[in-house]
Amino acid sequence: MTHAAQVDTSAVPGKDTQENSRPPVSRAMIGVGFLLVVLSYMVNAMDRQVFPPLLPDIRQEYGFSLEQGGLLATNFTLGMALAGLPAGYLLDRFRRKTVLLASIVIYSLGTMATPLATGFTDMTLYRVVSGFGEGMQSAAIFAAMGAFFVQRRGLAFGVIGMGYSVGVFIAPLIGVGLVSTHGTWHSPFYLFGTAGLVIAAASLFLLKAGLTEHSVEKAVSTGTYSHMPASAYNRNTIALAVHSVISGVAVYGFLGLYPTYLITSLHYSAEHAALAMSLLGFGGMAAVFGGWLGDRVNQRNLLILSLLAVSAISVCIYETQAGVGVQCVFAFLMGVFGLGFIYPNTNSVMQRAVRPSQIGRASGLFVTSYYGPAAFSGLLFASLVDSFGWDRAGLLQVTLLPLAGVVALLFVRPIRFNNAVR
């Protein structure tokens, strides 16, 4: 991957002088810093995805209804949405490393507080706090790495996405394993929260500002952006935000209640449901290929094909009543397209739809649009299940809804991107 060469000084007065006096970052420290970024995002994913496979145990202990459980499974994304736009504002004005470290501490403490909940209200609060930190971290990571790896942004996001998918893969296995060992669902939350704090402490010393504070604007200073809208909120970003909303509702509605569907409707054991969930994360490791491909083809068309694939796979999942082996294949494919292709390419193309100085706001817009409505996707899905059953609910939210995202993408004009060949 190639990277940018200077630090963004347009937002914070005096940073130009700071950058000129800062020693260059060695390749080894770039590698160490990028590894810490990927590991922190992996723990982010573990904090998010350990909840759904443990939801049946949590519902039994607290007596939550399916609607309450569905809301808890996805309402952390409300915190992410609330963090998105403020984080984008801060990232264009303050050091990204500072925002990144603070965010890791916030979501780790929120995760560790979850088992301390006494009921639905305070558990909701802890989940939203955790999501707020995760939203800040997502915006900070993708703004920083999008600026550093400016020419290979999609590939870099794909590698980070692979780290997320590793977290999705191992969280259910570790979570269910710890429950079996300790007899309580509390221990995975303490373990993953502690892991986040350890990574934050290591990043304080090993994550160099030379990696996080680069300016994409200076890296591509020979380019011209007269063909692009002056505002960060333009036709392309609005259409992409609509697609992002739809994708978040479809994907997170699926993720939040998929283990519950397997256990309650298909009568899988908790271990088999965790296996299917893990294979979904394993499929998400295709984010490296999906991001790499996004750097080389028309990203709008790639996203359209990915949404169509999600719709087709959803039909297979909810209509075939497949056995464990076949269901795991479907889960893997959903991970490939839902996590491996849609997520990194939506994120990177949002940054390509704005001028280089606006990538912080683009990153914040992505986080808000993707995760905001997704906060209620589990509640929506659970309500549809109560009204129509699992198969019809899957048809409405995970099969038909992505087709609306396809329509939104038809309004995107790639010729107005900042990497368009003129």
C-alpha cells in the first residue's frame, strides 16, 4: 500500500510546524501501529458480536421479551450514530490519535459495565455508551487510515474490515465457551473490555502520530477538484448515505437476531448457532479482497451487485429450512457480501465522494447513516417476526430492503469522485 506524505494542517493552526519538526515514521513502526489499529477494531467487533449468541441466556435471566432482546442486540448502534457527526467534526480539528484512544476506553468501559445491569433501562444505557465509543473509534480509524493509505484506501479498509471479521468469528466461540466453563454470561464482557483497555495502553506508546495525522490533501496536491461539489453533503454523499441507512438496517437486523432464529426456529443448539455466527465472520474476512477490488473497479456497481447477493442469500437462509452444514455455507456467504464487500466499500466510497479536506466529515456521515437507523433494526425485525413469522420477516427486511439500496445507488455519479480519471 502506498500512503500520504504530510500531516493535515488545515484544521488546527500550528500543526504545520509540528509536522515539519516530527521525525519520519519507520516502516516497522508503521506496521506496529497499523497492527494495533486492526487489533483494536477486532476487539470492537468482539464487544459488539458477543451479545447476540448470548441473548437467549440474557433474556432468560432478566425476563426480556423478544422485542426487548432485539432492541438490546442492536441499540449500541444508536450510540455509534450519535458519535458519528461529532466525531467527524472533532477529527477535522484535533489529533485523530487522541480521539481514537479516548474512544477505545469509552467502549471498553461500556462493555465491562453490561453485566452489572439490573434491568432493561441501565443495560440499554451501557450498550449505547459502548456504541458511542465504537462510533468514535470507527470514524477516527477510517479518517486516519483513509488519509495515510490514500491511493489504496479500499485495500486498507479491507484489511481493517478483516480484523473486524476475525472479531465476529471468534467472539461467539469464545463467548459460548466461557459461558460453558464459568456457568455465566458475564465473563466474556469482562474479558473483551479488559482487552480493549490493554490495546489502548499499548497504542498510547506505540501508535505514532505520523501514522494517524497525515493529510490526504497534501498527498494529492497535484490533483484538481473543480469537478467536485464544494459541500461534503452533496448528491453523491446523500445517495450513498441512503444506501448506507438501508444496508445498516438490513445487515444489523440480520446479525442481531440470526442466532435467535437458529435456536428458536430451526432448533439449533447454542454451539451450532455460535458456529454459524462464526462462519459469518469468517466470510467477512473477504473484506481484504472486497476492498482491493473496490480500488480497481466501479465501486457503485460493486455495491449494487453485493446488495443483490445479500437479497439472494437471505432467501436461502429464511426459506429453505437448511440443516447445520448448508446453513453455515449461507452464513459464510452473507459474511462475504454483507461484511466483506458492502461495509468497506461503502465506507471508502463515501470518502471518495468528498474533497480531501472533508474526509473527517465523510467518515462521520458514514458512521451516522450506517449505524443510526440500525439501532432499531433488531426491534423492527423482532416486531416483523411477531407479526408475520421468521420467513416473512426475513423476506421484508433482509431480502426486499436491500433492493431499495440498489435504487439509491443508481443516483451516484462516480465521475464526481475525487479519484475519478479526468
